[in-house]
Amino acid sequence: MRRESISFDALLILAKKHRKIIQRGVWIGTILFGTFAFLRPVQFSVDSVFIDKANHNSFSDSLTGLFSQKQLLGNDSETAQVLASRRVVEEAIQESGWQGRLYRSGFFVRVFQRLCDNIHAELAFWTKMDEPFVAERSEQLYLSQLRYTSEYYGDFYLMLEGDQFSLSDAQGEEMGKGRIGVPFTHPQIAFTLHLREKGLSPVQEYYLRVEPLQITVQKVLRDLYVKPNVKAKRVINITFRGKDRFNTPQFLNQVMHNYRDYLSDEQKRFAKTQLEYLQQRQEGMVEGLKSVLVQHAELITRDVATTGFMGSEKEVDFLATQLTECQKQLLEIDWEIKRMLALRGETPCAYFDPYSNRNDPRVIQEILTSIRDLERQKESLHVFSEVTSEPLFEGIDLPVAQQLYLTYAQTLSQAEEEAKHNQFILEQLQNPQFELSSLSTILTDSVSQEHVVKVSQLSMALKDTQNRSHKEQERLQEELNLEKAFLAQHLAQTVDLLQIKQQLFERKIASLNIAMLTLINRQIGIYQKNFSDYVNTRLSNLEGEKQLLLAEQENLNAKLSTLPDRWVTGQLVDNQLAINRRMAEEVTKYVVSKDITGQLEVSQSTPLDFAKPPLHPDPPLLLLFSFLGAFLGGGIPLVAVMLTSLKKGLPANKQSLNCVVTEPVAFCQQNTLILTPWPHNPALAIAKKLQKQGKNPLIIDGTFSTPSEKGLLHYLEGDDSLTLTKVNGISLLPSGGRTPHSLELLHSSRFHALWQKLATTYDPILFLSHAPITSSEAHFLAAHIGHTLLYVSDETLPDIEHFDSIGCYFEDLL
């Protein structure tokens, strides 16, 4: 009856029932989000362009990697650069005084100013104004060189007296005095106060709010967007959002200036590191070369008489190569001889796997594989070695014997299966309850089929006891027993023949196994003889090759022993000189070129477009926030209502039920209980249409909710007379009045007898009730009448899932 899914109609019903709550939520969300949009601080967006031509492969990645944490891709150098970018941002914050902000008015005045500024910004955005429309809120005083290292917010008060000022903490205690344009220093805070335009008389008292440096850096990184230009990768577009129209572009310009200083410092540091490395390498090469030259001079001094050494380099290389190759071949021959001796000393089929070599001829590998397969077959056939072989298979070869073995084994298995099958049927024939007609699908031979057909016919004839006499049944029973006996004898003889067949094939398989064992032993002997000849020939050849290589090795050693040791030292000296010279030249060239290139690139990395004060602040996006507030304000109550309905039960609708009827008259063709909310009464209209169809309907008013003339209530309470009335030609049994005991009266035997009596006269009976569908009265009536028509308005699925045979008709009764 119910589908476990939320349909669109169910959501519409929920929204319609709770529309006031949803409308109230929409208004509240719109007002809250709109108020937030208007009361949040005004933001100014400034843009700038920076040309970044530095070589980031050496000491930095890019301006994007320094400022934007989104560019961190997991590389170690990029990670270091992103961490180092905090230094650039922190220096810009301290240089521009971005960490602190001066206020000359109270909180509520600032909130009202935000409201006015956001309204003007929204109007300027939609009307596309080309001149300033928002009132100027920038203070006449601004800070620079601010140093504040505390992790807590700092609140200070600044009192001006001409070009001098005094600073107090939040408790009013004076911290010191300073002068405009002169650095002020205190253990807690240090800054320089500036006047934006000379000649102006600033307000006398200011409130100074200072943020912790960590929080300020996080806010700056959140509002700072760095993106390379799509067309020119070296061109960097920078956007920053701040709360002050003049300080925001100054801060962004300070960031670009600090980044340029950072590039210059990194280039200097890198150049210094390269020069230090060059000096260390030169000193190390000089010391190493000096040591080698001293050792070479000592060797020459000890062996001055030896001459002609410098021209023997190629001879030394050649002899050394030949000697290495000779030793390699000797090792390979020794290993091969050991392998062959092991094969000759053991049974080949037991050792060919661990000693197999890919250098062996292919035919030897095939012989060894064949020996292995034959030995396995021999082990499996060894059990028949004691059986006397019959001369049935003399003259056949091994493949033919294997094929015959598979054929005999398959035939023997089939014979065993048929014997067991027929033996089982013989046992079942002794059971008088066994249905013999089922054997027609099992026994396929013609004799068995003929007997099974006769037995089935006789069994069917015996079951016809009404049309046959007792003597005929006895005759049929005798014929049935006779046919069963014939069938059992036929199956028993078939089993005996199959057993003889099994014994015959078992003897043939045993003889075939002995013949196969003889053929396998003969084949193994041939293969082992071939393999033994190969091993002996191979050992003889290897010994000859070994003697030749040993003689060649002695000859090479004799030639190498005649060469002096000074050649080795001379080669080392020459190589060291060439390496040192080449390394010094390349390192010097690389350092100089990188230093010049880096300085040129850093000098060309500069701001292209400086940030300027914007004409208007960013719009507060009132429409977007209002739409978002309306959506959330209406969506949250709707979701809450939906979750509550899921917990209590979804409203019933046409999509969630499969018992929907479009025409109640077509449903009420038999005795029907009509459950409908008060005061809805569709029974009379349904009865009129049934009467036009030739029916004789009766309406029983079982509402017991309004006083009426004498009726059902009086009869159930003991009155013997039953009064039926006519309404527009329709028979009606009134309820008879009100009663709180309607369920007990309907449970009585008088109501059951009355229902049986009226059912023989009227067709159909329409029982009208306003009882709630979850009540015991509704459940009793539905079970008693057996056919129920529900008029569904705002009921839920759990309310109607207890009714078995129902039809649901939907009407908007809300």
C-alpha cells in the first residue's frame, strides 16, 4: 500500500499545512541577512599589476607562491617560499601600520555610518555613478612603523595637543607622550603617527584598536588575491580588499615594494653563497692536486731508469679487459662443470629441476620434461605392478594406451551410474505409495517405457471407483501387480548385465595399466640414456675449454707483470689536472652568469600599475543576501517539518498509495464501509448513482454524533422495532442519536444479526462512519465489513497501513 519515498505532492501538502511557519521564516531570514549586508563594514577593492621576471628556480618560486596559500602544492621549495611569504606580509603590515586602526566616534555612530555607506554603495553600484557618492570616512591621522607583539587585542586612547599627543591604556593610565611624525616607543607598542594633510586640525581624542599580528596576517592573506595573467605568465594581477579607502592602496603598494626588496635580498644571499662555494672548491682541488703530485714525483725518483712508459696506455687497457673476460669465462665453466657432475651422480629425473640451465639445448629441456611427466604417470600406475597382465594390448604404443584408458574409465563410470540408478528404482517399486508414472521421464528404453505406460493406465483406472465394479477393480489390481512384477524383473536383469559389464571393463583397465607401466619404463630408459650421453659429452668439452682459458690467463698475467706502477700514478695525475681545470672554469662561468642574470631579472621585477584609491566601495550585495536569507529562512522550517513528518509518518497522497480510486461509485459495488471526516457525507451521492445502475442500496448512518429520529442506536440498545426512512428514494437507517458506547454496541450480536438480515435484502450496504481511522471502532468496522472506502485529506501513511482491502479517494478537505 505504501511506497518508501517522498513525493513532490507530499512536500506540497506539508508546505501547505505549515505555510505560516515557512512564510514567517522567509521574512525573518530576509530581514536578518539584509541587516547583516547593510551593517557589515564597508570594503574597498584595489588592483595592481606587478611584472615578475626573477628566476624562481634558484631562490624563490613566484609572487603567487609567496602570497597565496592556495598555490602550495606540496613541493619543499614552494613550502619554504609560502612560509617565507609571511615575512613579506608582516613587514608590510608593520610598515603601513595595518595592525592598528584609529576611531574618533563611538560604536553606534560607526554602525549608523556603515548603514549609510552601504546604502550609498548599493545605489552607486546599480546606478553606475562616475563620481564619489559615499561620504569620506578616512581619519586625518594614520599610523606607520607599528610594532605590537602581544597575542591579545590592545585598546589605547590617544589625546592630541597641537602636534604632540599622549597615549593611555584601557585603564586610563598614561603610557607616554610623542610627536606627530616622530617614532613613539614603549615596551608594549611602538609606532609613528602621521597627519594625512598638513594644515588640518585633527580631532583631539582618538580610540586606538590594535590586533595581534597573527590575526592580522590571516586576515590579509584571506583578502589578498594573487593570480598570474593568462596571456602573460610573468605579469601578476594583485587584488586586495580593505576597510579604508586611502590606507588600502597604500598597503598594497607597500606589499609590492617589500616583495621587490625580498627578491633583491634573496639574490644577494644566493650570490654570496655561490662565491663561498666556489672558493671552497678551489681550495679543496689545490690541496688534492698537491698531494697527488708529491706521490707521483716520489715514484718517478725511485724508478728513473724505466722509460717508454707513457705510450703503453692502450696496451694496459687491452690486457686488463682480456684478463677480466678470461676470469669471467673460467667462473662460468667451473659452475657448469659442478652442475653436470651433480646431474651425473644423481638420478636425472630427481635433479633436473634445480639444476636446469637456460644455456642447455632445447632438446635436453624437452627430454627432462618428458622424464618428469613419465615418472609421475609411473607413480600413479605403480599400484597395478603386482597384477598379471593379459596379452590383450601387445603391440600398442603409449599414446594409444592412454586414449584407451580414458575411454574404458568413462564407460565403466557410466555403467556404475546406470546400475545404481536401476537398483534405486527397484527399491522404490516395493513402496506402494510410489508414483510409477514418474518413471517415464527416467527409463528411456522401449521395454521399460511400454511397462510404465501400462502401469500408469492401470493406476488411473483403479482411481475411478465410482464407474467400476468391485470385480473390475480386482482384475485391474491383478494386472497392475503383474505389470509391476514384469518391470521389476526387467530392471533386475538390467542391473545384472551392467555389473557383468563393469567387471569386464575393470579387467581391461587393469591389463591396460600394466601395459602402460611397461611402455613408460621403456621410454624413461631411452630418455635417461640420451641425457647421460649429453652430460658426459658436455663435461669433456668443458674440461678442454677450461685448460685453454687457464693457459691464456697465465699469459696475460705474465704480460701485465712487466708494466711499471708509474703508469697508474701518471694517469691519475693527468686526470686530476684535467678535472680540476674543467671544474674551475665551469663553476666560475656558471656563478658569474647566474649572478649577472639574477641581478638583471631582479632589477626588471617592478610594479607596473600602482594601486589607487577606488571611486566607490564594494556593494553590500543586498539582493544576494536577501535571497539567501529567504531561501534559508524558508528551507530550514520546511526541512524541520519534513523530518518531523518522517518521524511521525508522511501524509498520504496519490503517489504514495496504490489503492487510489478515481470514482467512488465504481468501488462501492459491494457492502462498503465509508470512513470520512466529519461533517463530510458522500454516502447519499454514491447511493443515488448506484440506484441509477439498478442497485438497491441501503445507507446505515453509523456516525452516532448528531441527534436524530429513532434508528440504529435504539435497535442495538434492545428495541425490537427497526425504522427505515427514505431520502430521495434511497433507503436510510438513521443513527438514532449520540452515544459514547458505539464500539461496544457494534461488537454486539444484535448488530451482527442485523447486518446478516439486511445483506439479504439490500445490495450494497453503505455504512457511513466519522470515526478516526486510527480508532478501534474504525478497525473493527473495516474487519467486519471487509471493504472500506477512505476519504483521505491529511492522514499519514502509518494511519492507513493497517487496512487490508481499501480504496482511497482524495478530496481537499483542509
